[in-house]
Amino acid sequence: PGSKLEQAFADSLAFMGIPQSLTVMLVLIVVAVFLKSALKMFAMSLVGSTVAYITYTFRSRLVRALMVAKWQYFVSRPIGSFTNAIGVEASSASATINCGFRIVAMFVQVSVYLVLALVLNPYVTLFSLIIGAVLIIAFSGLVGFSRRAGLRNSRANESLQTAIADGLSGIKPLRAMARERRLSELLDRESNNLFRAQRHLIFSKEALTAAREPVLILALAPLIYVAMTHLGMPFEQLIVLAYLFYRTINSVGNLQEIYQGMVSGESFYRAMQGKIESAEQQAESQSGSPMPPLQDVISLKNLSVEIDGTSILNDISLDFPANTITAIVGPSGAGKTTLVDVILGLHAPTSGDILVDGRPFSSHNILSWRQQVGYVPQEMLLFHDTVLNNVTLGDTRYSDKDVETALRNAGAWDFVEETPEELQTMVGEKGAKLSGGQRQRIAIARALLDRPKLVILDEPTTALDPVTEAEVCNSLKTLGENVTILLISHQPALTAISDQVIRLSHGRVVDAA
């Protein structure tokens, strides 16, 4: 008589009216294999799409949260931490979720093997469960080791990415002073920390894989011996049982291995979630009605600002009339940049208020105000791209004519027109193919593209020669007839073209003329 499994299989074929023959059996086996492959391919396609979407969701959520986070949130965290999250942590976090899907699939597979083994021999099934439990307990230490190694790996990755972002952004002065070796040593030290973390992680994974097979064979050998010598089990049934036992225990080991991979990547998932939640909690308020266009005056009323408990500005009252040029001067640390940041809405005043044409900031949407502003920072941001894309930032809403107009208003069109490719001219890394004055005017053109009502420039001519400075001043003087301009500068040429000069010292106005 055949085994219970054989009898159940024969009864199933008889119920479906399928004859039992070698040809039929071979066809069924081939169909079953192809069906299994098709189902696996379909399932993996779904899983792959889901994991890819999760990766995209992680990245887009973090980017969206960062774009609306308070300015103070940015300045208190390294940029490398965000680049690491968007690049490494998002992929590793989704890989951790992928492990969760694989655990579910492997659990189903183990359950099938256990059911088949239970039909053949419940004692062997019980033995399989015991051995599986022993394997899980015996190797649980390696799983815990993987979790700790994964945490070190996550931290080392973030530290390396931060060092790369900070170091390479300042590579020029380091090269100029022959100090690039210091940066190399720093990056090498961070890379070595990551190497050690990854080595421990790889060791724990490989140790689990390598140790599983010997333990499996040690458990299988006595099982075969007892089944043949004491249970009198038929050889063909023993082969099937041995195969099921091997696959079951091996699947249990694979299950633990996948779980190990999941816990080793858990730190990336937690870090990614933490950054997203932290950024979302720091969202800047976008409530209030839209700010009408600036037409009359920007007024500061008894304005005071504290940052991290330090008083920066104290009881400042000023007016910046529309369509005039105002220069803000003063020694380093006087509060000039903070004053501009408050006008931009990047810092909220501790007391007092800012009014645009008599309308307070506090009752209007700050984003609608910034849409009226063109800003040129002291450290210009130019991309390794064309003049066109550096002005438009890749926004296809603007035509070449719009860009040309902005370049003309910034006094930049003459030198752009002289290049063979004009708007398609590549500017190089951080604008390295352009002179300092050309870079400055490209940045001004970007600020003018949306025809702002207010233009703010932070030390726009500090690094320029007198001739180029005079050209920029002439451009700004012309602009000031139709646009309100605020200048942070110590340059006499800029204060000379200004309609008023505000002098700050220790966070207070000491002169306004």
C-alpha cells in the first residue's frame, strides 16, 4: 500500500477524472513547475513595484517636508544628513520592508512543507519543529549582533556622507593652501569606520549561512538512521521525508536569515522615518491671506529678534520706501543678515512686527510674500549646467525671451551673447568658467526672472574689481527705479547709489540717513 500522501494524490486525480499514467504525471509536473514560476514572477513583480513605490514615497515625503520646514531647522542640521537620507537611507529602508514581504512568503512555504510532512509522518514533523526551534534559538545571538552592526553601519554612512558634503563644497580653498590631505584623511577615517561596520555586518550574515548547513546535516543523519533501523520506513517514503525535512529546516534557516537582514536594516528605516517626522513637525505655517503686491513701504515696528536665547536685534523701527535703494551697513555681527532674514520671513520676530503697505506679516501667507522677492546671497549657488537652466532652475514656464530680459536687466546679456552657445553655454562647476562679476550677474538675473517687487543682495560686489563693480552698480541703479532694493554691503560704491543708508551696531540702529 502507498503512503497517505500517495493515496490522497491518487484520490484527487480520480475525483478530477485524470488517469494515472507516466505521461499524465510528467505533464502535471511540467505544468506545476511552470505555474509555480508564473505565480512567483507575478508575486515578485508586485513586491518589486511596491518596494520601489515605498522608496519613492520615503524620498518625496522627506523632500516635501524639507521644502516647507522652518529655516532654523535647516541651519541646525548638516546637509549631508539629508543627502544620506534621500540616497542611502531611503533605499535601505525599503529593502528592510522588502525583507518583511519575503518573510511572509517564506512562512507560507515553511507551512506547506510542514503540512506535507505531517501527512507523511507526524513524528518527523514534530522533530522538524524541534530542530527548527533549536536553530532559531542557537543563532539568535547572530541576529542581535546584526542589529547592532546595522546601527553602526547606519551611523557611519551618515557621518561619511556629511563629511563628503561639507568637505567637497570647500575643496577650492583647501587645494589652494595644499591642505587637501587633511580632507583626504578625514574622509579616509570616516570610510574606515564604515568599513568596520560593514565587515561586522557581513560576518554576522555569512556566519549564519555557513553554520546552518552543518547543523542541518547533523540533525538529518540521525533522523535517517532511526527511520530505517527502528521505524522500518520504506525507502521511497524515507527519501520524500528526508527531502521535506531538509527543505523545511532549510526554509526555517532562510526565514531567520531574511529576518536577520531585516533587523540589520532596521536602523536605516528608523533613521529615515525619524527625519521625515522631524521635518514634518517643523513645517512652517502657510496660513493667512495672500500678501498684496508691495507698492508703498516696508515698515519694521519695534522689532526684536532672539535666536537660541541670544538677542540679535533690539527694538528696531525702520521704513524701506518702495522703488528705492537702501544699504544696510555695520560691523560683522551687527545683525545685518538677521535683519534681512526677518524681512524674508526666515526668522520670526520675538516682538514687534513687519508691515508691507500697512499689512502685518502675521496675518498673511509668508509664501505669497516671498514670491515677490528676488534674493542674491553672498555665496552664489550656480549649478554645473547651462546659463538658461541656472537662471530658470529648469522651470520650463519661462521662455528664452524671459531669460534674455532678466539677463539684460542684470547687465549680463552682453557677455552671454558673445559666447558661441549663448543661453546654452555651460558655466562649469559652481560657475567656474565665468568670472566673479559674470557669476554675480547670472545670480542677479535669476532673482529678477519673476519680476520681483523687492530685491535683496548680500555683499553683491565684495569680490569684484572696480570696473565690474561700477557696471553692477549701474545695473542696480537702473533697477532701483522700478524695484525696491535692499543691499547688505560695506562698499562705498554701493552706498553711493543708495537712497538711504542704515547703520547697525550690536543689533541696534545707530544711524539712518
